[in-house]
Amino acid sequence: MKLYERFADKEFHTSIATSFGIDFDAYENIVLPRLRGAECRNNLVLADGRMLTHALCGASALPHHAGRLYTINGISAQGVFHPKLFLQVGRRRGRLIVSSANLTTPGLGGNLELAGMVVSDEPDSGEQRLVAAGWQYLSRFLNGDQQATAAQVEWMLTRAPWLAKATPATGLVSLADGTLAALLTTGENLGIGRRFTELVGEPVERLIVISPYWDPNLAALSYLAERLSPGEISVLLEPECTVFPKWALGEVQGVRIYDRGDFRKGRFIHAKAIIARTTTADHVLVGSANCTLPALGHADFAGSNEEACLYRRLPPGSTVDALGLGAVLTSERQLDPAALPDLDLDEELPLGELAALNSGKFECRVDTLTWCPSDAFDPAESTITLLDQQGKPMPCRLSPLASSGDTLRFEIGDTQERPAFARAQHKDGRVSAPSIVTLIDRLRAVVRETSSRQADNALRLLDDETEASLMLLDVLGVLERIEQGERTGKEPISIPKTRKDEPSNAPAYTTLSYDQFIAGRRPRTENQLPHNSLAGSDVSIVRNFLNRVIGLGAVDQDDEEEGAPLPAGAFDLGDETGDGQAALDAGEDFDTEKTRREEEERERAEHRKAAAAKKATKDQIVAAVTAFSKRIRERKESEALDSHDVIRLRALLMIICTSALPVAATKFSKAKGLRLQVLPSQGDPNSWPIVIGRALFELFGGNNPGIRHLYLAGEHDQIPDDILECWATCYWCLQACLTAPVAPRERERLRRYVKPLAELAYLLTLPTKAELLSSDVIGLMSAMSEAYGKRLGIEEATIAREHRAMVEALFSKGARPEVTVVQ
């Protein structure tokens, strides 16, 4: 098969690929576009740590999307990290490809490689157990020391609950085709070579070995020959092979060398295979392991490399036929070992020197840089330089932040550019290789599953909307139910949650009460980068809609997507067919664009009809506020308030503002702009200021305000933009209630009941004067005035003046006032 074509298969949301070496161009232009084109957006790469440094030192072009569209982690091993696994995980199925191919251009498209593939569809099947075993092996190297990969793993497991429940294979399993298989990996007490020979367990007629690399003394081949006692050992080689120690053949009896001849001519044989043929079966081992002791080990040595191989027990003789080796392993192709070239090994890579160039691991969330230093660079003796995507130094400021353990944190200032790489320089003059900076917030935004049809239909209701209506609450309800079904608990959407019944080394993303969060927060800075706790969620689209309604742009769109490589089918215009005449005779419609437009128009008409049916009456809005208050009371009891409740509050407040009648309006008004306006400003128990007060009371009023039970993820060290936007919306609505041009008696009543609530809301949300008067808050309040204030007869300057006056009064004594609550 063409390995790279498999990457375009659908039904998988996550991929984890391992490789010894890495060529970023190959991964980003061959693998990644196919994965993302198939809607597989949660992608992880594991490579040998020293080879990763080698690639970043110039052996490969610098990556464009590492740390932004996918993560890559360098892995350490006693020998080398050498497995070539490709695990793909979906909601209902998984697939494990065990191969010999590295993530390089030759590995993916030039070399002759060998792969075995296992697809899991059925619960507790042999295939599922093998896939689970593959995940069990990979999870050893995803130990949670990196926030981004820990979040990716949790995201995967949340959307593939079958994987956590599946029983990993520990030995032979039966497959759907009736054959037997096993996954043999390193990390066990016994090496892969010994376990393979034990699985054979019967006299071997012929042992066939294909390997591009060998021990200098053929020690691994000698061990296999000793354990299996084959009647013949067949080795497939290139006639000009210079890495085979022909002089060591005297140590191994019965070896015959075969010339590959024209077999897949022109392609370097990088495949690794051991085939032990018996009278009853072909015992086949394929994967990453060369025929060397570091890979296979021997009786008392488990090997020093990290390797992964797939064992298959197949009908006798079937493997040679399937691989086309029958015409190669003949007496005519047999080579005289004396005719082989003398041993001439390539110069080994300076792995020790490469390890010394690694400065550690870097992650960045918005403007917070985290550095986990390597042993080669003492942070007390080193300085950090951030680099852009071209590898050039970025002009910026790095200010140390409070750190814990061996991890250092810095605030990145004086720049709006995101770092791509980081380099350390030691005081002794040593300079590290570039290290990839993983942008946690950017990755969170792009690692998202394709929306379900139910979610798509809900979000499409917003396409033609220009006002906040009750439909928003329906959309949020649909999205929340979908996401609640994905999650393992009631944590906020942005929190990776560890299952109670399984151990985890992931960083403790503790959920903090809002008070705890505020106490430990880092102040926001002017013109800082977007920071969205809803990133990666469809709910974030609702946030963008709310911003669009009041004239703010969508600030969390992923500019990385635009520069991402196109999938292989991106230039398929739908205008080709294999047999044009047959298609015409069959009446095939070639105007696919017309058909698509007609279908979309029909759907839009249906959505417009649904939207029209949702235009609210006054009673419906009042009922929505009552339902929201009930929701907050219930969720307070279970300590379950999260960012869903915050975005729901903001949507509800904007719905009320949209439905508010101007003071001058009458029930006989025919103005077009009043089609959604049903809440009077006064003279009614359900006037819009009163309804706003009810909507806010459960969160900020009473003896037990709901905000005390709001929980955010400890991974956020600043107040996320979506939370801040809701608080600013609350401030505007409260000031609108207090400054509405109503009768004096009504104004006094509102001040008596709304002002204490407003003061509490201010103090419970952003408890410093600087934050309450920040440009972010003032900017959103200004947008609310532009969208709603003029129509309601409330001047923007009045709102701004009263907001500032309330803040000044609250902090007039130079300290935060004591918070008290009112009924």
C-alpha cells in the first residue's frame, strides 16, 4: 500500500505518529494536510530527541506549523527511540499501523518499506486489544510533563471512551480473519527477539531476514539461528551493500545471500522483516527493529532501543507470495558472500553532541512562556532568545514570573508576535539549537472535532441573524448537551479531567473557584493577545456571534489555518469523471455547484422559517430569565458553574437589550426596528431594567451568590477574554438600568434595588480599580452603547461617566471594600 494515502482516511479525530528521524517538510506537506483534510485535527508526533535537535539544527527546513497545528516531542531512550507507529483514534474505531517508515521524504515515498495494519471496529475484539496495546506503549512517552500534549491526550480519551475501557493485548490475540497476532514492543523484561522465538515454538524450515542494518558480528542473526535452528537462513541484500559484515558469516551456519535484482528496483530497502516458515504457519515479524542486538536483544538482554513490531501467524507460504519474494529467493539469485563489498559503515551521527545542544522544552500560553530546561543548560547561567518562524530573533521583553519546581515562567512583553522557537545561551558561550515553542492557546483553538450534524444545524441558525434572540439559548443548549456528552465530568470545557479510576502523570489542572482564581491571577496587560477559555469549542462560535452583533470582530479566528497546507483533494474541482460518455448516458448532473447552491438555499429557507418562529414574546423572555435563575440555583448546589453559564448569561443579557423598548415607544408603534422589542422601560412588573436585575441576581445577589460557585481551570493565569466580555456586558446593563430615562419615582426604585447589586457585581468580578477601568472593559461597554444605548435613549458618555463614578466610589478609600451581600 501507499502508506501516505492511508492518512487521508476518515473517521479518526486523533493521530499519534512515532519516528526516529523527522523531516518537517515531509510531515507538513505529505502527512498533515491529509490528516486535516480528513478532519483529523488532534495530531501528535514523537521523535528521537537527538534526531529532533538534528533536524532543528539544519538537517531539515524549520517547521511552519509545529507547536501550532500539531505537537512534536523529543523522546530519550537508553539507545535510540526507533519505533514507527501510527495510531489513529476515532469515536468508535481505532487503527494501528506498525511500519519501518520514518517521517521523512524517503520513508513516506521513496524507500521500500513494510507495514502491518490493524483496524478496530468491534468491542473487545483482537484488533481492539492490539490498538489498545499500541496506545499503552505510546502513553509511556506522553507522561504529561507538557501541558499541550496532556491536553491533547485528554481531548482524545474524552472522545474515544472505548480506548480507556479496552483491554490491551499482552500476548497472542485472534483476529477477524482467523489468524493470530501480537504487538511486540520494548520496555518489557524480555526482548523482542526472544519473545518472537517463543511465539514460533516449532521447528523452522526456513528463516527469511530483511534488514537494512546489521550488527558488526551478526550477533542478532546468530541468536535467532541458535534459538530457531532453521534448515536455511535466507538474507535479501543489495549486491552493493556495504553494511553487511560478510566476514561474520562463519559464525552463523546455513546463511544464503540473495540478490534483490529487479525487485522494486530503484528503491532503497528500508523494510525490516523476519519470516520463520514452519510446516504449519508463517511466523512474521515486521516493524521498526533491525536485525541488531540493540533492537531485538537476546536471551538475557532486552535490547537498548525503543522499538515496536507486529507479529502475525499466517498460513504457510502466504507471506512470500504476498510480498512477491518468490521470484527473488531462488538459486539463480543467490550471491557468493565473497563478492559482497567490504564493510564500510557510514559515519555515525554525533548523538552525544546533539543532546548537548538541546535547551529543553518551551510552551507559551498567550503571553506566558514556560521553560523546562534540559540538563545541558542551567537556567541560572543561561538567557533565552525567542525566534520567529524564520528562525530570526524577535524583539521582545522577557520578565521572570513566579515559578515552581524545575519549570521557569516568563511574561513576554513589547510584542504582538507569537514565538515559534526559543534558543538558550549559556554564560560560557554555548548556544543551543532552536527549540519549538508550543502555543498552547493556538493549539487548543485548532484541535477540535468536526461538528456533528446536530451542532452544524444549530450553528447554521445564526448565519442570517443580526440580532441576539432567544434562538441563541437554544443553540447554546444544543452545543452544551453535545459537549456534556463528550466529557467525563462537570468540569469547565477548557479543563482536561483525569479519570478517577486510572493513574495519570498529567499536570494537575485543578479547577479553582472564581475567588481562588482571582487571588492567583496575573494582571492583564494592554494590547495583550487573545485569551479564550472556550477555544476549540463550538460555543466559541456563539461568542464570536455576540461580538459581531455589537460590532466587535471575531478575535479568536485561527490565522494558522490560512497558511496550513492544503489537503490532497483541495484542487479537485469536481469536473472530472472516469468515463464521461457513460456518465452522460446515465444522466449524471455535472453542475455540482448548482446542485450544492440549491441544496444550501433550501436549508437556509428552513432555517429562516425556524428563526422566525423563535421571535420572542415578552412572556418567553421572562420565562427564559426564570429558567436561567433556576439553572444557576441548581448548579450552585453541585459546584458546577462554568464558562457555559457565563456565555449563557451574556447571551441572555443581550437578548433582553435587543427586546427593550425605548422610553418614547408606544404599543401602537409600527417602526420596523421594533419587531423584537417587547419589554417596556417602566410601568410593568417585567420592564427591561427589572428583568435584567432578575437575570443578574442569582449570580451576584443574595447570601450565596452564584459567582462563588463558578469554577475556572487553573491553567489560565489571566482572566480569559470571554469571561471579561461577559463582566463588561453586566456592567453596561447595570449602568443602563441606573441611567435609563424613566420617571423619577421609577429611577429611585431602580437605584434602591439595582445599585447594591451593581456594586456587588463589580467587586465580585474584577476587584481592582485598574481592571474595572481597563481599555478592554471600556471598549466593550462602548460597543454596547453603540448597539443598544442610542435606541434606548442612553448616552454613551453617561454610561461611561457613571461606570467610572461607581468604581471611584467603591475604591475611594484606597483599598478594596469589604464585600457584603444583599437580599
